[in-house]
Amino acid sequence: MRARGFDAVLVLASWALVAVPAVMLVRDQTHYIEGWLIAATVLPLLGLLIRHYRLSGYLDRRSRNLEARVSQLELAEELAGFGRWSIDLATGQSRWSEEFCNIAGLPAGTPPEAGLIDRLLPDGRSQMDATFASHGDDREAFAVEFEIENPQRGPRILRARARNCFSPEGDLEMVLMVVRDVTDEYTQVARMEQEKDCALREAEEARQLANTDALTGLANRRSAMAALDRAIVEARSAGTAIALIVFDIDHFKQVNDTHGHSTGDRVIATIGEIAGRQARAGQLVARIGGEEFLMVIAGATPQGASGAAERLRLAIEAGTALSPVPPVTVSVGHAMMEAADTSLTLFARADEALYAAKRAGRNRVALAA
């Protein structure tokens, strides 16, 4: 408003410069004309000079304000770890900020020359160009990721938020990017994934250890009874039967006393291996303590269970006779699941049949009552 008012005064002064001498001529006051012309010339020049100084001061204040804002922006970029990079798509020329130089491992003020950009982006240029091409019509910001070769730190991954800049006619002129280094984030994510995988493996190993007998590699008592519980529930739901076979080594104490506990352990491991080979798909073999084992057979008939128990007894008798361990035999008891059975009651009946086989002379099979 002040500038327009000042311009109006200059216009009026210009008209006065012409009009006042004309009036003086008409009135025959020519002796005043020379003084008037001097005053009329000096005063506008003085006004223009004043306006010049005022405009220079205004521009100087605006320049200092702009410099302060640029400094604040550069400081904010430095603190946040963001750099600016703009690419003129018509000329291919780039401009980038001081912080981008820092991110890229370049000396401050390094100009973005074409050869330097090619060295910085040995593989990342194709990634960046492909992203630009796929977002060529976008009016909203989009994400760009590319790799650079940092001279100081080696390969780095950069992530940018980019925006297209269009001419008034709607032509794409420039892409402006705000860039940051996300290499450490990727490294951290990869480390976390490795730690997660390691934790899962350790958890699985712990679960296996918790559910596995260390000597034989078979399921342990805890795991076997839980599996028997599940098998009973499934059998009741499907209307099928379950047979439980329980067996242990005859006169095992004599093996330990005669040959030592180390040999006794090898006997147990051998029997576990033989029993595992006797199990068919879907059948569970477990060591439930000391020299005692069990086998769960889903869908078995009484005749099938008796046959499996007898084959198991014979396989252990023949297998240990041919193995580099003292030959042993086993006594076997088995029971069929009844309507009211739980895992504990079914096991108790099969275990009672086992002791019936022992009382009858060992190395034999007995069916639960």
C-alpha cells in the first residue's frame, strides 16, 4: 500500500512539473519558472533515492530472513538425518543439499556431476529410474528405495519420499526427493529376524528335549501320556479303538550288576531302536522310565494288538542276540481301551498285564483282564 501511495505522489509530481510552468507562462510569471524547475527536478529525484534506500533495506531484510530460514532448514536436515535431492527430468541435472553429501559420504559442497552420480549408483540408478517411470503421473508423494556406494562406508540403502513437480501446462519437469539412510534399519531388522529364528530353534530344541528321552531318542513319559490323552479323545470322536502295549526288560538289574551301567544304557538304547523299527505309521513308541517302554496303536483290534505285542517281544529277543550287547528278553502286557478309560486307567490295566507276564515266567505277552 505504501509503495502504491509513493508511486501516486511521483505521478502527481510529474504532472505538476509540466502543469505549474505552463500556468506561470500564462500568467507571465516566467521569473519563477527556473526555481520551480530546479525544485521540481530535485524533489522527485530525492523521492526516488529515498524509495531506493527503502526498497534496498526491504530486500536486505528479506534476504537475511531467507538465509536464516535456509540455515534452519539445513540444521533440521542435519538433526533429522534427511537430505534433499532434486532431478530436472528435461536436462538430467541434479541438485542436492549439504546433508545429502553427508549421507552419501561426499565432502560438503560436492556438486552432483553425472560421472559422480554414476559412481554413487552402480546398481541403484536402474531401481530409481524404474520407480520414477512407474510413478510418472502421480500427483501425490511416493516412496523410492535405491542403493548407493558410499566411499567411506561402502554399500548403503537409501529411502526417499519423492514428489513430482509439474509445469502449469501439466508437463512433468522435476522430481524432488527427501532422502535418508535406512541401512542400519535393514541391518537391525535382519538381526532381529536372525534372533527370532534362533529363539524359535532354541524353543523347538527345548521342546524336543522336554518331550524326548535323551538315551533312546524316543518320546518320554510326559510326552507319551499327553499323546495317549489325545489319541483317546480322537478315538472316542471317531468311534475307533486304541491298544496300549507296555513292556520292560527282564532281569535288567542283573545286566547292570554284571556288565555295568554303561552297558545297561547301551542295552536300553538298542531296545529303543528295535522297538522304533517295529512301530508303523501313526504308532507311538516311548520310554517311560528306567527299563520300561510303551507303544500306542490307534485303530487296533484285540487280535492285531496281540500280534503286534508278540512281534515286538520276538524282535527284541532276536535283535539283542545279534547285537554287540548282552542278549535280553522283555515281558509285555497290553490292554484295549474301554468306554470309561482315561490315559491313566488304560495304562494301569496294561501295566498290570505286564506284571502278570512277569509272574508267569517273563519273556511272554499277557492281555489285561
